Amino acid sequence: MTDPLAPPPPPPPIDVPPPGESVTQTNGLATASLVLGILSLVLFFTLLIAWVLAILAVIFGAIGVSRANQGAPDRSMAVAGLVLGIAGLVAGIFFVALITTSVHQVDHFGPSVHFCMNSRNC
């Protein structure tokens, strides 16, 4: 019989899993890589911000993949972040090329359009 006046046993610590259960490992860099890769692709037109996000996504994705090869979960998330980071860099480069080409075309045709408008015989 138990003593009714005895204090109850202390509860088990919160952060320790019950016996028989294992602690699940996480790969936070894989998640960070995926989020940064998505943001870099969505914000490709902001140039500097998108490039910083994309470079971080590539770095975090590569580290996440190497951690996943050592047993951490979420390898596919790390690979997706790596690919999206690279796609964000490529989209930013294409955007810069498009803007540069457009500005060059305007500068090239600008004087002829100005001459045509002033001479009134286009």
C-alpha cells in the first residue's frame, strides 16, 4: 500500500523522450535553403537582395545535402533549395541582361528617333 500523505513522484523531464522512442533529427539548413531559394526566385527583380538570398540558398543547400549524406533527414528539401537558389541566380542574370539590352537599344535608336521627330519628314 502507498502512503496517502506521501508526495506524488516528480514528472519526467519534458525534453527527454519516453523510453523506447528516439529523438528525431532535423536538418534546419535544408529548410532555410528551401525558403531562401523560393524567395530568391520570387524576388529576382530586386537584384542585390535576390542574389544574396540565392547565394545563401546554394550554400545552405550544399551543407544540408552533405549533412543528409551523413544521416540527417530532408535531403530532398536541401536539393530543392540548392536548385531554387541556382535558378534564382540564373533568373537574376537574365533580368540584368534584359535590362542592359533594353537600355542599349534605347540608346542606339534614341538619336535617330530624335532626328526624325525634329525633321518632320519621317
